[in-house]
Amino acid sequence: MTGPVDPASTDAWAALTSHASAFEPDLRAWFERDPDRADRLTKSAAGLRVDVSKNLVADETLGLLQQLAAETDVLGKRDAMLRGERINTTEDRAVLHTALRRPEGSDPALIVDGQDVDADVREVLGRVYAFAERVRSGAWTGATGKRVATVVNIGIGGSDLGPVMAYEALRPYVAEGLECRFISNIDPTDLAEKTRDLDPETTLFIIASKTFGTLETLTNARLAREWLWRQLIALGAIEDDDEGRSEAVAKHFVAVSTALDRVAEFGIDTENAFGFWDWVGGRYSLDSAIGTSLAIAIGPESFEDFLAGFHAMDEHFATAPPEDNVPLLMGLLNVWYANFLGAHTHAVLPYSQYLHRFPAYLQQLTMESNGKSVRSDGVPVTVDTGEVFWGEPGTNGQHAFYQLIHQGTRLVPADFIAFANPAHPLDDGGQDVHDLFMANFFAQTKALAFGKTAEEVREEGTQEHIVSARVFSGNRPTTSILASRLTPSVLGQLIALYEHITFVQGAIWGIDSFDQWGVELGKQLALQIAPALNGDRDALAKQDASTRAAIEHYLAERSR
């Protein structure tokens, strides 16, 4: 196999390095000299309006970045991914999350290794939808004949972050009388708090684990099963015997897994197990059967709209010319900041309370994908990779960390996301509250871009000795993403946008964005350490001095 292009060896990388060394951004001057800058650098992608004009780029910068994309064959790699080639090299797998949202009847069908991927996806979706309708209609009942009121999704990583983020984002679309809760942390507090006030007769658990072997998920699944048995027996709803317990599990547990033998061993009817494929990475799996809890909550019709939003962005990424291709452009901007202007972090700031879990979702998507130090051929990288993604909803963040973004010494590129129409239009004494909210959205990007000079501060009558403290340098880069409203389709578009941004960066850096070996070592060591916590002196003796001393202190505290 031919290895990826080392980006540092390209002519574009050398030119960008030289360009950056002499680069002096001046957004005020650029906007004054170029009245068309905002129009020229505002793009449309599906239902999103994306304004990149407040980024620290000149036309020369953008040209060089596009040259870099060409020299590292980003679009060729994109096409290989969409065809189903095995671009996940360390696991020898195709990367086909885009196939999860292809419309029914897509022509031509997607055939990979002789398998009709479209048919496989639609078969599972059909089963998920049928099950979702049974739960929503009340046809599915628990052991005592009562309909489901609460769906509890038990998973971790991509089996949790996606479903909980999307459920929170789409709460206005959730069916009345239904609630979803999500358990992921192996900390027993998580399960205890999530089940504290639940009615066992109306609770349905979804165990989401492709292999049905994830330590955290299976531990929580067993604890949930014990909780259910204990509660139903106490109510007299089931007999305290194997038959009663089996009936309870069959009526209150389903699985998202392909390990049917393990599912059956747990007690779940395999007819109620929904699978997915090894070409779907966990962090890309929300629109697969992993989204079963969401499909129940918002219904199959809205879930189809959700998938349509993903697909609309996929089509944009696949067909838009490079200069108008928003995922390509935003990915290139991220490379510019991370590799040439010294940025280490990237803020995502949704001006929507419903998107309060979106930054956390993006942390896994971006950092698990691109936190790599070797290329896809195993050769060490020669450039920095990855960014630290973080953020909180506005306006909360304004009263927390925006100080550092505005006046700190670190460059923090930021994406601002907002919606023109609120889910809950409210009025406060004649003031449209959403207008007030959005005024902050527009003001923050303006302030970050253009700042406030010392002269402007003095003109406000500020005393000279504090003028410098009130100066804002400006030239703090932002991208503004605006949509009409937060619908299932728009949420799908946003997720797919960041999936493809992540792909672009990984393609330039020459890494495999679709494996995640970095999560394995800690899991292996935890299994080795666990016996030491249960009194195994040999296991304890094998630990390093620091770990051993910490374990001994922990054990002493537990015995008090």
C-alpha cells in the first residue's frame, strides 16, 4: 500500500509556513478595503448559512490551503471513503457511516465487497422503526401490561454521547408521556441517580454495545437488571424465581448489538436485538441502531428527517466545488490555525440551550478521531495533529471563559451556532427574548473580530491608567453558523458537517481518523489492577510504586 503524503513535504506546506511567518491579520482593514468580503466568504451548505469572513485569512491564505488539500489528495480520499474502500487501515475496514443515511431506493445501490449495503441498512432501520412504533403506541408493554413511560439507554462513548446529545437537542419533538434517560459512567452514582425515581413497571432499558462486552456497559446492564428484579419482586409484579426474572428481562430489556449469543445469555430475546456493522465507528453511529432511543422518542418520521439532514450535508461535501465546500473550507481553516498560527484548542459555542451537549459530543468525534501521532502507514507524523475541542452554550459561556477568548494571550478559534426561530418564543415586557439572546450572538463575533482600540476607550472618558485593561485587540477568529430553526434535519446537518471537517483534517495529516487504539491500554491495565483492589497481593506488588501507594491508601480509606 502506498503511504499517505507527508503534508510537511508539500510545496503548499512550505508556502503556508512562509506566509504565516509574515502574516499580520487586520480584520478591520480587510473589511474596510473589501466591501464584498462578507458576501464572498459566506457559504451555504444544505440548510446552514456559514460565514467564515471573520476568520484570519486573506485570499492568498485560502488559495494556499486549497493547494494543500489538492497536494494531500483530500478529495480523492473523500471519494474513496464514499465508495467503501478500506480507508481504516489499522483495522482493514471500510468507513461507511454516510451509508447509514442514504435515502431508501438510492440509485445506484451501494454495493461493497458484494454486499448490498443499502439493503442491509434499511432492513435494520425498518426493524428499529417497527419497534419504536410499538413502544410509542403502547403495543409494547412491560411485565405487568403497562406501557413504557421511560426509556433508559445504557452505553458509553459513541453509544451514549450521540443519543443523549440528540435527545437533548430535539426535546421539542419528543412524544408526550415519553422520557429518555442515559446511563454511561461505571461510577455507581450514575445508575443510582438515574433509576432513583423510576417506575419499574413502565421502564424499558436499551443496552447499547456492539460486542456486548464493554466493561462499563455490561456492568451497568447487570446492575439495572438487578434493580428491575428487586423492584418488581417487591411490588409483587413477578415471582421471585427464574421464570419471573426471565419474563421481566424479556419485557424490559432490548439490545443494540451484533453479539446475539451474549445478548441471549443476558436474557434478552434476540428478536429484540438491533445490529450494526464493523464499518461504523462508535462515534459515527448515532444514525444507526445506536439511535434506537432517539427513534422511540421522536418517532420514525422525525428520525427520517434527521437522516435526511445528514445526507444533505454528505451530498454537499461530495459535490460542492472546493471553493464553496463548507466542510473542506472549515477543515482547512482548522489546519491553518493548529499548524501555522499556534492554536491548540477550538471552541464550539452554540447559542441554543438545547445544544448544551453538542460540544461534549464533538470532543469524542474530533479528539478520538484525530488524536494520533502516527500516520495511517505506521510512520510517525511530522506535524501536530488534533485540537482540543470544548465549549458551552451562550450566553452562559460569556460569563465564564469568554474573557480568555477576548483578551487572553492564546488564540482560540471559535464556531458560533445559532437559529433564527426559537422553540419557545417569549416576551419580557415588550422585549422579544430571543432577539435579545441573538443580539449577544452577533455582538460577540463582532467584538472578537474588531475589538476596541485605545483611542476608542479614551473617547469613552476612561481614565488613562486603566485604558490598556479595556482595550480589545480584535482579530480573534470566528465562524458563524446560522439556520432557520433547530429541527431533526438541521441537527443531522450539523453533525455531518463536523464529521466531514474531522475527515478533512485527518486526510491532510495523513492519519487514520477511524481507529481508536488509544482507549485500549487504560482498559487493559484496569483489568490488571482490579484484583489488587480485591486483596490480591501479587497483583498489587506488580504495580509501580506510585500506583501501589495510591491503591494502598485507597484500601485503607475503604476500610474505615
